[in-house]
Amino acid sequence: MVNVPPMARKIIETANDLATTGRTGASTGEIIAAAFVLDRMDFIPDGYSVVEAWDRIDDLQEIVRKIRSEYDDLVVPW
């Protein structure tokens, strides 16, 4: 993951963990961001609606967009 910003790298790693094992030790915000990267709303933690989850990651929304547009090849399935 050369030249991938550190936070994007963390979200990608979290997304790949969720996609392959269904679990991760990441923070709630990182898990929500990973769910959006994967387009898998079933990974959003209990208690959050989709809209609430998107609002929860206000600071990560641009990173999610960047991953989906520029780094999608690093996300499972490879």
C-alpha cells in the first residue's frame, strides 16, 4: 500500500478484516467507514441507522470516497 495515506490504509485494513473474518479490533468510526467502503451496511454496529452512521464518521467521509474511487483495488475481493 505504497503512497496510501495512513488513515486510508487503516480503513482498508479494517474493511479487509471485516470482509474476510467478520470481525476487527478497530474503533467504531473505523468499522463504520469500512462498512461504507465495502457497501456492507450489515457491518454497521447495532444502534446506528445508515444515516446516523454516515453522520458519525463526518471526519472520515472524504477518506471513504477516496478509497472507493482510488484504492478500490486494495479492498477484498482482490
